[in-house]
Amino acid sequence: MHLEWLHALLALMLGLWFGYVTERMGSALPSLAAHVINNSMFTLLTATVGTVTAFAPNVGLAVGSGVIFALCVAFVTRRRAPVAS
């Protein structure tokens, strides 16, 4: 359903990240949970606030998302990969 070029590009990057997390963590559960949370937050935001078109709220959302993503990267990269048996 990501047919518009920007959403398709973002979905591709997020999919690559989820794949890396799945490999690194040894489970698809963290990626699955992140996908559900992402979709739920988007649905709640658009249902309660509507589409965010103003510049300032979009910058705030981008900065907040960037901080959360950086924390996730730090957590995943510092965790030891599971040992294959």
C-alpha cells in the first residue's frame, strides 16, 4: 500500500532496518512490535489531530522520531547477537 514514492522509500528503509533488527536480535518479535506501534501511533495521530501539514509539528515529529530511532540503534548495536546452535 506504499505506492507514493516518498512512502515507498521510507517503507523500504524501515523494512531494511526491521530486517537488521530481526537478524541481530534473533527474533522477529521486536520488529513486529515496532511495526504495530508505528501503525497504531500514526492511526491515533491522524484520528485525533488529523493530517499534520504545518511545518513546525512535522519538524517536532521528525526530531522526536529521530531521537527514538537513535536510542533503538544504540540498544540494538550494543546487544550481542545470539549464538546459533
